[in-house]
Amino acid sequence: MNLLQTIHGPDDLKRLAPDQLPQLAHEIRHAIIEQIRTTGGHLAPNLGVVELTIALHYVFDFSWDRLLFDVGHQCYPHKLLTGRLHLLDKLRTRDGMAGFPEPRESPFDLFSVGHAGTGISTAVGVASGDTRNGEGFHPTLKPDGRRAAVLIGDASIVNGVAMEGLNAAGTLGRQFLIILNDNGMSISRPQGALAHYFDRLRLSHTYSDFKRQARSVLDSIPGGGLLRDAYHWAGEAAKQAMHGGGELGSGWFEGFGIKTAGPIDGHDLPTLIQYFREASTFDRPLVLHVKTVKGKGYAVAERDSSTFHSPAPFKVAGDPDGEDCRVEIASEGRSFTAAAGDAIRQIMDRDPRVIACTAAMPDGTGLSRVSPVHPDRVIDTGICESHAMDMMAGLARTGWKPFFFVYSTFLQRAFDQAFQEVALQGLPVRLCLDRAGLVGGDGAVHHGFCDVAILRTLPRAALLAAADEPSLKAAMEFMLGYTDGLSAVRYPRDVVSDRLAGLPPAPFVLGKARCLTPRYQDLAEAPDVAVVAYGTPAVDALEAAAMLAEDFRVAVWDARFAKPVDADLVRALLSRGVPVLTVEDHSLIGGFGSAVLESAAEQGLDASRLTRLALPDRWIFQDSRSRQLAEVGLNAAGIAASIRRWAEHLGLTPSVGTASPSRATSKA
């Protein structure tokens, strides 16, 4: 009998006997593995929390109680236990299961969440709100009240927002369970002093003794004392693991006013269920330290949990449990991430003052290709974007040349530091913004749609975009030499195109666009329509121009800069009355097109023949990047359609083959 097929919600789970739960755990793992082999997705983090999630839903009632996630990439088992098995076969697509918690899918998901460190703070707010509403759990006054639990990883707990949440959690004065999922990993190896503390605790002989003794405690006590005894043993184990460093070891979390129990085995279902039952009636905030294995139950993911954190579709040849199995991960081609890693390595090879930094994303930003070559000059701060930005400011102040590699969506977490400690000081910190624009299956939580809008406000910032690999390398070379302030280059989660390979290489010149249609380079011949595109949309615009070649003469420029924009090009086009379409994989509000409009206004130009194509003012949910681009009209066909609509709006008639373009007075 397939147990998973019978689970349509947590009530079905609660009807299972305890001895059936290991089989359910096996079936959940199998379902997740088989699906991700086909579609890609977050594999290792979900495999590591299967028993933990089963135990939570077995004890709590999250149709009434509150469950919140930190980051959220470990939510697949939770979704399968809350009636969403039917969505799994379309994982990370519009009609299927989102890869992160998503309230649109189910009332069991309270927040769309994809950033680290947020879980404790949102859970504090929910718990406080329930208490204020008279619905919060109290063991005597409100035994049927709402309980609160939040799941956070050992790498996320060091995030600044998590620390602020802990500081507030200690003041709640009510049941509040923080489950610290300690797997020794985030996406890659956790960084920092607290991560090393957990390492020392795990590896100490005292911790091993504690596990044996705690097991005997569970076997000998019929209930009611688990947390007390676990708390005692944890304190003693941590004290000795720290070689007498009692203050930190005996209660690091107690500095926040939060009791601590554990570590306990996160794959031992009976133990988890017993602890959660007692924790559900605890009358104050509690951290339950749970030790898990990332990738649990799938040998290839256990051996290389970084690679299998969120793999593309893959095939396994041979026995997955054997050492000689071979794994082939699908690849559509060379990625911008790989190109960025190779480019910075080449720069670092010749310039010993260059430092590269990432905030827990060495694989996702390409720096894992660089750290073996320059281990002393590649820094991983852990999931601490704000700290990373400030650290880079300090390095820049002392004469180093820092490049901070960060996803566009995570840059938002360090904007204050980009403003105060970098731009205001005039320091040359260089940002390499991976995953800019639409990101595909990760969906709205990870889209990089506002980096231009926020950074464009900073005086002397230089904002660049790459259209292909040569332009990415040229952009990074420009940034290396730009010392007037902050600089940034954006590029997507996509493969690099070779469509511009026939054009001669061109270095970046501050505030200057590059013409991709040499016929119109000096505008001696005016095109029917000009497309000025920022970043990779320039490649699609070139294809769109080819689609329209029988009707309209379309010139295409790679804008290269959103700040400063090419004011000379804007003036040359608009003063000649050439219709202009700006294109960008960024929000319409505050983006490159807005910068072009502002430039036209500053120069007193008539902008009535200028229109913008960009991401609309709505959320774009999970799907493939290609389908997302098509949805918003930012693929080649969509750009061609926009050009045609704009031409028709302005009253232009097809002019190819005639002596001169036919233009009517603008109807704008």
C-alpha cells in the first residue's frame, strides 16, 4: 500500500500508526527524488527534513497552530503532507507546486518566503498577534489556543534579521518553538564563529556521550521530563565541548531569554514526536536543536549536498548508493554564472589587490571556480549580505579592490549599506548581480526586478548590464578601473548567447551605448524604429529586428549603462523624430526606461515618440524563464510585436524597399 497516496492533509497523517511513519518517510523521499530528477528543484534540503516535518504535523495541528519557514527551500515534505501531492508533477511551473511556501497554494503556507533569516521575526509577529487576539496558547488559561513553531537552519541563524528576531522572541512570555535544523550546511558550508561553534559541539566526545545518555533518558522516563533532561545534558555537553567556555556553551540562546534543548537526532521519528509533544505545552520560548543530514536517504546528495542543493534535471548511472555511480546534470549551455567566475579569476590572476566575496553562494555565483586558485582572496561571509557589503567597504577603504558577487534579489538586503558605507563614502565597491531579471522556477521570491531602481538613486554609481560573455568581461574590466564610487553589472540566470559574436569587441565607455546594427552606427541613415535595450534583451531585440526586416528598418543599441544613460544617443534619436522603444528585464517603474525618459526631459526633448517595454507592475510566478519572458513580451517575438504596435500607433507604414521611411504625425 502506498501511504503517501492516502495523505490528503495532516488529519490523514495523524491516523497512521507510529510504526507506519518510516514507510511514509521513505515514500516522500522517493517522490521528491523522482520529481527533481525530471524537473530540477531543491533536493538535498528537502530530503534532510522529511522525518522532522512528519513529526511536526503528527503532533501539531497547523490548520490552527502556526508553522513558519525560514528561507523555505525545505518545504516540499510539508507541501506533500498538506494535500499538494497532485501538484508535484508540475513542480516549479505555473500550474504546479511552487518551490517555496506560497499562500496562494494553501492556507498551511503563511508567507511567500525565499530569503534567509526572516522566519523567527515573522513568527514572533504571528505569535504576538494571536496572543493579542486572545487566541494564543497558554497551558492553563488557553490550552486550546494557537501554538507557534518556526523552522530555521544553522546557517540562517547567524543572519542579522534572525538575531533581531531572537532578541524579540525572548520577550514573548508564551509557547514559542524555534527548531534549529543543524545539518552543517546552508547551500554550501556555513561560515563564521557560530558555525564553528556548532561544528565543535557536534564533533566533541561529550556530544557523542550526550546522545547515548539522552537516548537512555528517553527510554527510561515515561514522559514529562524530556525537555528538562535534554536541557541539562545539552548544557553539560556544550560546556565541555567548549573546553570550559561555559557562558557560550551552557546557554548561547539564553542570552536572548530563550531556553535550549538538544541536540537530538532529526531522523529519529519516535524521539522527535516525544520532544514535540512536550514542546507543544512548554510555556515559554524554546530552541530545540535538531541534528539532521542534508540529502538524507539519497547517497549522491549526502556525499555532495552543495551540488544537489538545487540541481537541474539529472540522470544517475549505476547504484546511487555506490561510490562508482555517475551523475549527469542537465545543462543548456555555458551560463552567465560560469562566465562571471572565469572573468573574475582572470582579473585576480593579474591583479593581487582584487578580492572576491559572496554571501553563502559560492556555487551560485561562480566563485567556487575561483576559490581553489585564490583561496586567500575569495571570502564567503555566510548568509550575511549586509555584513558582506560593509566588509567590502572596509576593504575598499584600505586600498583593496573588492567585487561582491550577489544575487540581485539578495542585494536588496544590503541596500542600506550600499548607500551609507559605500556610495556616501565614494568607495569603489563593485557588485556582480547574478540572477538579475526573471529567474524561472524559483519565482517571485527570487526575481531580480528592482536593482536598477534602488541603485540608480545613489550619486556617482555606475550601473552596467551584460548582453553576452564578452560584454560581461568588458563590464568587469570597466568596473575594475572605475574608482569614483559604487559600480554594478547585472546578468541573468541564463546561458550566454553567441549571436553577437560577429561584432568586434568593444570596451565599456562610461555612459555610452553600443550599436548592434552597424548600418545605423552614425545615424546618417535614420531607421524606422530604434530599440535601445539594456542587457540580454538587446540580443532578443536584434532577433526581433530580423523578424521585422521585410516591413521596418529597425536599429538596435545595447544600452550598456542605466546610469549614466547615453544622453547623446537619446538626443540624436529623439531630435530626428525616430520612434524609440526601450527594453529591459527589470521593473517598468524606476528602471532603465525611466532613466531614458528623465534624460529626455533634462534635455528638453519631445519624448512622445518614446515608449518602454519592461516587467509589468504585478508579480510573475514560478515557471521556466523562457515562458516568463514570453508572458511579459520580453522574448524576441514579444519585442517584435511591441515594435509593430508602436509603429502602428505612430502611424508608420512599412518602408522596406522604399526610398525613405514613411512617417505620419505622432498620435501619441
